[in-house]
Amino acid sequence: MSASTSRSASRPDVAILGGGLSGRLLAWQLIRAGARVALFERGDADGSSAAGWVAAAMLAPLAEAAVAEPSIVEMGAAGLERWPSLIDGLPEHVFFQRNGTLVVWHQPDRAEAVMFDRRMRANAPPALLRGGVERVTGAQLSEVEPALAGRFQEGWLLPNEGQLDNRQLLRALAAGLAKAGAELHWHTEIAEGAYPDAGLVIDCRGLGARGVLTRLRGVRGEVVRIHAPGVGLRRPVRLLHPRYPIYIAPKENDLYVIGATELESEDMSPMTVRSALELLSAAHSLTPAFGEARIIELNVNCRPALPDHLPRVQWDGARLLRVNGLYRHGYLLAPAVTGEACALAQALMQSTGGQVGVGHAFDWETWRASRPWPDLFRHG
Ligand SMILES: Cc1cc2nc3c(=O)[nH]c(=O)nc-3n(C[C@H](O)[C@H](O)[C@H](O)COP(=O)(O)OP(=O)(O)OC[C@H]3O[C@@H](n4cnc5c(N)ncnc54)[C@H](O)[C@@H]3O)c2cc1C
């Protein structure tokens, strides 16, 4: 971002409110583009207050196509390609792999597989489906995922899908931002309307922005973290089931995230017994080898969702952007959504010499129409 000659030396170009997933990733892109960035987060540098802390961080555009509309799948596929370059240059290790997603089902639930297949094919672009879906027999499954040998008669391997370690990412972004000279304000809650002084303010507070984004709601999600040495799943596995669809996402060091419930509630209280039983029973039905796993954590947070379940980058016409609505696809979509927010911030700053909102005429419609996902943007 080009420096304005008139700006004060201490005033940041951009103040970001909320240092969860979207806030940190956007800050990282802005600082790499040359902006002076200040980040304000009510929680800690680890990111433990964020929905992004609890997430499984699967990057699965095709598997999600069964429950999400085509624009999510397209943005997600683009995001998956961009993760390696975003992680590159961070000062700490972040586990990222593209070893695919495996989808399996118990034979009585075969109807679920038919529905999953139909919805996935309806919402995914042909280019993503080509080479992106492989039918595997029970015998092939033993080679693809030895931990599940003999457990299922068939499944699908979606070989191009990815995953990352969310907590490593949040920590590495904090470290990268500190190293790059960002102004970092942890344990700093920003009250509504009391925004910091900056050329541009970007609100990435997730559910914390509900006071101003009145149609935003939280969707409660619960996950279990277990330690299961010796099971050795190679990739996230989704178990289709009419009542208890679950995933198990392996992390490094034999850690697994089993998730996730999806409840129409903003209740952040601890996990219910019912949810714990459902998640753990489903995991045990995947392979009894999980029976000896140790339960490390039971986690709860709420996904920030707009009524259409689509993300938004909203400009107020002056100095404020809001990035929100990442719902259950935050990790999948964040590269595309924050990349677009970064592009808008840069365009606004450059077109006004750093004086965003001060009597300038930014050609919003032309700019928006030039972007790959114009519907992402709102004005007003
Ligand atoms: C159980 C679960 C599983 C998930 N699994 C996946 C998955 O596998 N793949 C995937 O792509 N996505 C997944 N997600 C979704 C993903 O985690 C979210 O979409 C994403 O975290 C949203 O990012 P965000 O930055 O908008 O919000 P958050 O990550 O919640 O960050 C918002 C930040 O703002 C801070 N904040 C709020 N109010 C204030 C304030 N007033 N002042 C200062 N700071 C404030 C909060 O402390 C928080 O750190 C999952 C989510 C859940 C809950």
C-alpha cells in the first residue's frame, strides 16, 4: 500500500477489530502489502476466544458442496489453492496437507450417500469434480486408509481436499504480525462506536459484531479433541448418518478433532452429555480403535452466520469495512474473503491517498464489478 504523505506517523493505515481467524489473516495480508496495521483483540494472542480456535479447519470444498451453495464451493476451491502462499513466510510451523477427504457410511445409511452425491454434484463446478471424486471399494479402502480396513463396504475419496492446524495457524499469524511490526493489542475489547483512530477501520469481530450486524446469528458447534496414538488416520474422514453425521480430522502428534454439532443456539456454555455421547459414539463406530483414545478437550463456540449463510465484505461508504458471515466455512473461505477485503482496503487507500471517506469519489460499482465474486460486497 502506498504511503500517504499527510498521514501521522503514529496513526495506523488500518485498524482491525477482532483478531480471530479473519482479523489475523487480513492483517497479515495488509502488512505484507506494506500497510501499517493495528490489531485489537479482546482475547489472547493464542486466539482462544475465537470460533477459529475450536474449528477442525478442514479445507473441503467438494465435501462441503453437499451442504453449501456453488459460490461457497468456488471461493473455497480458490482459497484452498492460496493457503500455501499465505502460510509461507510465517515464522512458525503450520501443519497443512492436501491428502484428501474420505467419505464413508454404514450400509443401513446408504440413502445418505446417494443424497450426498447428488447434492455435491449439483453444487460443484465440473472442473472441480473432474479427478476430484474417486469411488473406493471396501478392498481399496484398506489401502487408502488402513485404520479403517474391513470397516466399510464402500466410500468416496475426494483426493484434492486439504486441512490445516488452526491453532498453529493462529499462533503463527500472531508471531508473524509481531515480527513484521504490527501494533498488537491483545486483551483489548472495542466497544461499539469507540473505534480506534486509523485511516481505515475493519471490523472482523465475528459474532462480536452482532450489535451492529443485527441479522448476524451464532450457530453453536461442539467438538471433542482426543489423543489416539496408533490409530493413524491419514486424512479427515466424514461419516454420513441421518442423525449423527460427523467428521474426524487428524492433526499432528496423534491428535484428532471429532465434530461437529450444529445447533440453532448462541449458548456458549459447556458441551452437553447428549452431544458428547453422539460425537464419541459415532467416532467409535468408525473404528473401535478410538475406544482407547484419551479425551483431551470438549470445546464449544458459535459460528458467525448471516441469514443466507454467505460471507460479506461491507463498506459503509466512508472509513469502515466489515468482514463477516464466515459461518461453518471460515478456514475454507478466509483466503478468498480476506484477500478480497485486502484488495478493497488497498483500492480505497490508494484512491484517496490514505484519506478514506474525506470527500473523495471512489468508483464503487466499477471496482466491485471487476472482482471475481462481486456478490461478496455490500455498500451501506
Ligand atoms: C465447531 C466448529 C467447527 C468448525 N470447523 C470448521 C472447518 O472444519 N472448516 C472451516 O472452514 N471452518 C470451520 N469452522 C468455522 C470457522 O471457525 C469460522 O467461520 C471462523 O472462525 C470465523 O472467523 P471470524 O474471524 O469471523 O470469527 P472468529 O474466529 O470468532 O474471530 C472473531 C474474533 O473477534 C474477537 N472479538 C469479538 N468481539 C470483540 C470486541 N468487541 N473487541 C475486540 N475483539 C473482539 C473475538 O475474541 C474473536 O477472537 C468451524 C467453527 C466451529 C465453531
